[in-house]
Amino acid sequence: MSSWSAGNSQCGDLQPSATLTSIDSVFENVEIAAYASNFTALCANTFFIGLHKQSNTWKWANNDQSKYSNWKVGYPNPNGGDCAALVGNTWVNTNCDISNCFICEYIITQ
């Protein structure tokens, strides 16, 4: 468990091209939520994903613009934080400095 920034750094420590995961489709959201559900007891069902707000724009840790979203009703909350977390199968914005589990992704190249 780490802050958003530390989690993103730890992803890169595991694999140089790795970042906190981006979620670009309903299919990816379902797959990642299903994977995360295996760790619910350990992580209180809350996992940082790569989405974060930068200059009032939500972007992924890999610098891609956010084209897909699955925010929980009422989110992003204007009083919430600038980092996104997967809770169940929806997203909430939360404080980037709190400690959460996190999900990494990386591209396999040959």
C-alpha cells in the first residue's frame, strides 16, 4: 500500500515501462475489477489506478488523455482529491497522499 505517486514509482521499479494502470474500455474495467476482487480483504476494495488530475484535466499516468470513464455516481467530487481509485467496479476521486493498494500495467515488447 502506498500513496498514488509512490505506487506509480513502485510500478516503474518492477518494470521500467510500467505505470499505474489505465482503463480504456468497459472490457478493461470489468477485467481489472475482477482481478482486484481477489485482493479485496487485503486492500479494503480500494485500488489506485493511473488516472489523476493535472491542470484541471484528468490524465493517465502514461500521459494519455482519459477517453473512457466509469465514475461512481456523484464523482468526481469537487471536494475530493486529484487521484482516482477503483472501488468495486467504479471509480472515485480521492486524496493522492493516502495509502491504498494499486494496480500496475506495462507493455510487453519483443
